[in-house]
Amino acid sequence: MAKYKKGGNKIGSWAFLIGVILATLFGIITAIGGGIGPGMVYILVVIGIIIGLLNIADEETSPFLLSGTALVIVSALGQNVTSGVPVFDGILNALIMLFVPATIIVALKNVFAFAKN
């Protein structure tokens, strides 16, 4: 796998920042009553794939997988706790849509790196 220098991949960094902001905005829109449409889901999934492909260097793989997995689990379980607060529920759901593809891509890259060695 290619090694990335810190700060060397601006597209991945911007994708991460934009993805988190959009997930928050989409979560708020959902809470207001707009609902998450298929377009919003596709946008978050594509940004998640970009984050997984471009933003995570080899040495960041394990911390990202641990953090990403924890975030997805806590977000999924947190929806039960925050079901009375639609804003939090919508934001957590949108974060899941963003981080599941990113975590899957990084995990696959890690498995392929193991298989190659």
C-alpha cells in the first residue's frame, strides 16, 4: 500500500471534513421532517468511500479501524437512547452512513495488505 505523508492528501482531508459537516446537516434536516432521501445517502456513502481510499495511511489503519468501529457501534446503539431527541437520532444515523463505507474500505485495504505479505 502507498504511504501518504501527513498533510499530503488534501482531497481525503477535505472529504472527511465535508462528510462530517454534511452528516450533521443531513441529520438536522431529517429531524426537521425532511427525511434522508436517497440522494443524501448516496452522497454520504460516496464521501465515506473517498475517506477510506484517500485519507488513511498505513500507520493510521489500526487506530482508524478501532475508532471507526467504535463510532459505528456507539452510533447504532446510541439511536436507542436518543430516540426521543430526533436531531441526535438523525445525526447518528447520518454518521453511520458516512463511516460504515470508510471503515469497510480501510478494513479491506488492510486485509489485502496482509494477504500480499
